[in-house]
Amino acid sequence: MSLTDDRQSSWKGWIEAMDNLLVYKGFSARIEFDARDNIFFGRILGIEDLVTFHGESVSDLREAFQEAVIDYLESCKAVVI
């Protein structure tokens, strides 16, 4: 799906207005926009592991972030067991 420049600008502005952060289940993620690849991407903050995710739209990004948190929590459980 290709986004128009107007939609890219408004979504990017919305995320910047939110301090470029998403929060889910107590985990925060820093969000950025890659204009070359036309995607949003982020990484989970405050953990030693590198967990990244991306999406072509804000809703895709939110879903990918939630899946990344769930996967991270499941992998932590597997290591402890």
C-alpha cells in the first residue's frame, strides 16, 4: 500500500505529538519514520535485548509492537523454565 505525502505527514506528526512513544503491557517503544522505505519502525526500550518491529501504517505499527511484546514475554518465560 502506498501512502500519499499528506497522510505520511499527518501520521508522522501524530506520532511526534505523542513523543514518538508507544506503550503496551508496561513496555515502551521509540517510534521513527523511514521516508525512503515508507515505513514506521521502532524498538522496545528498557530491555537488554534488541527487539524491533515495523509497519506501513499506524495500525500495522501498533499491531507489530503488540506482537513483539508478546513474543518477547514468551521468550523470557521459555528461558526461565
